[in-house]
Amino acid sequence: MNEIKYKSFLIKYAEIAIKGKNRRIFEDALVSRIRQVMKPVEGEFAVRRLQGRIYVDALGEYDYEEVMDALLRVFGIVGVCPVVLLQDEGFEQLAKDVVDYVGAVCPGQSATFKVHSRRARKNYPMTSMELNAALGERILDAYPGMKVDVHHPELFVCVEIREEVNLYSTEIKGPGGMPYGTGGKAMLLLSGGIDSPVAGYMIAKRGVAIDAVYFHAPPYTSERAKQKVVDLAKIVARHAGPIRLTVVNFTDIQLAIYEHCPHEELTIIMRRYMMRIAERFAEQGRCLGLVTGESIGQVASQTMQSLLTTDAVCGLPVYRPLIGFDKSEIVEVSERIGAFETSIQPYEDCCTIFVAKHPVTKPILKVIERSEKKLEGKIEGLVQAALDTAEAILIEG
């Protein structure tokens, strides 16, 4: 951080700008989410929209790193620019301010640079090209050690002529995507593994608000396993927004399946019942689909045949953001969002307790449905009890 104490941050977005008549809806959603993530940040801030730009203004003292951490978690933001806002007092004053700014951000005054001007106010008396040349000349006069490099400059000086003049030289890359809630709402099947938190993050990046359901199996899974999932939900919510996490006691259902169904089919049948229950909660929450962390071929339950058999019980669409990811790619995202170290904690969840030695990898739907008939009259009450006793936890985002 240089000696300039920035009082404003220019928020840049991409896809929102091409939404035509709906652009305002997306901008409103982005502003709302920015205000939400800035609430816990120490200090007082104002979020405003002006001439197709969004600004976050610091109204007092603040911590730069804390502000950047909050803003760079907001989907819809492609870049954050610490910006100096100037009143238009004519070219001479602008040139002086630009020269002072360059001296502050480049203390050695020996870098290569480029000036990039843009006029949002077309009545400004100089064209963008004229501004580039004139400001570049003033910088060279003030700092003989500076050199112009229009292709690969070390310092990129941006000057935007708006109601206020925007002066900045840094753009910190944001996560991109679409603002919270603009893509509808979906139900995430969240476990304590690496994949499902990343799936939640990826679907949320497209503007989808998420709720989550976790299948707990006490005493085979501990309270620490449950807390691990709660912790993962908190990590995802930092990026994705508030999450309503539903914890379902799945023990009796698992035991019934284990007792009455072929063991090589346990994983598929358990998964089908998870999808049935998740869909019930999804419908209650007005979700438009289910989200899982499955990737083709990663494990036995994620072959094309297995996914087809699992999806057969669902009325809602099932979204799989990681379907074509390699494990290394999933791990990379998990590490980037801060979930990996929590995901690898050694607390088993219910998916790993009753694992067959030789699970079926190419299940046939009719065969699985025939096996499930053995559960008729035995599992319906257990499913209803699981629905009735589920615990809801609100995770703030």
C-alpha cells in the first residue's frame, strides 16, 4: 500500500453492463450485496451508483486490507480500483493532481508508464487522445526518469472525466460472475468433503442463492463431523451470501437400507433417498433445483449410469457445476476460497460409513427400483421422521 490514503473504491463489473433493460435490476442486486458485506467491516462506508459506475466511499478511518477482503468476495465484481476522486477545476489543476499522484504511487519516479484517458462527459474541451499526450508530457517534465511504454507499462495511469474526475492506476481482480440472488435459488447437498462446498461456490458465482442440506448419521458420525459441515457452510456463505442449512438425521434410513438391500447397491440407494429428502426441503424453500458436487467418474456413484439412476427420483433439475472438473481443479478452488483445510479434517460423514467393498458402477434403474421395493412399508415412516426432526441453522453471509 502506498502513501495515498484512498477514500473511494471504484467497482467494475462486466456481464451486468450488457443486460439491457434489466441492467438496473442486476446493479441494484450488486449494490445490495456490497452493502451487506461491508456491514461487518470496521468503519463507515457509503455505496453509491453514478453514471454507470458503483463507488464505495470510506467516510472515516478504515483498514484497507479488510475492505479489499470484503469486496473481493462479492460475485459480480470483476475489478476493484482504489481511486482518487477530483473536482473538475480545469486542465492545469488536473495535470498538477496527476503529477502529484504519479509521484506518490511511484516514489522512485523511474518506471515506464502509459496514460489512458476516457471522457464520459463529451463536452470536455480536450479529446481523450489530447489528454493522453498532454498529461504524459507533464509527467515526463516532472520526472525525467520516467519513460512512456504504451504496450507494457509498469504504471498504468487511468483518468476518467466524469462528474468527478476518476484517477487510478491499480485494478485488483474480482471474482466475476453475477450478483447474489439474480439467478434464482437452489438446494445444495452439502457434505464434509472437498467437492460439495466448491459446487456451492461455483453455482453461487452465477448469481444463484443457495440453501443447503446435510445428512447426519449419529452415533456413526460425531458432533465434530456436523460442526465441520457448519464451518464449511460458513466459508461458502462468505462468498455466496446467507445460507439456510438443514441438518437431517439419516441414521435410521441408512440402517434400513443396509438391512434390506443388496450391499453393492447401498451407495446408489442411499443417494436416491438423500435426493428425495433434499427435494422436499427444496420445494419448501422455493428452490428451482438441486446442486451436488459430483464429477463424472470420480467415484463409483458418479458414473454416467449412476447419475442417471440417482436423478430418476428427482422432479427438480439437478445441477452439477463440477461435472467436468478434475480433482486437482476442485482442490485448487477449494484452497482459493479457504475451504480445503476444513474439508480434509478427519471427521467422517454419513456417506462414508456404509460403503460397500465392491459398489455397483453401472447400476440398472429397474434393478435398483426392484431392490427399493424391499423397503416398502419399512422406510416411509423413517423418511417422515427425518423430515419432521430436521434442524435448521441460519448461516450469515
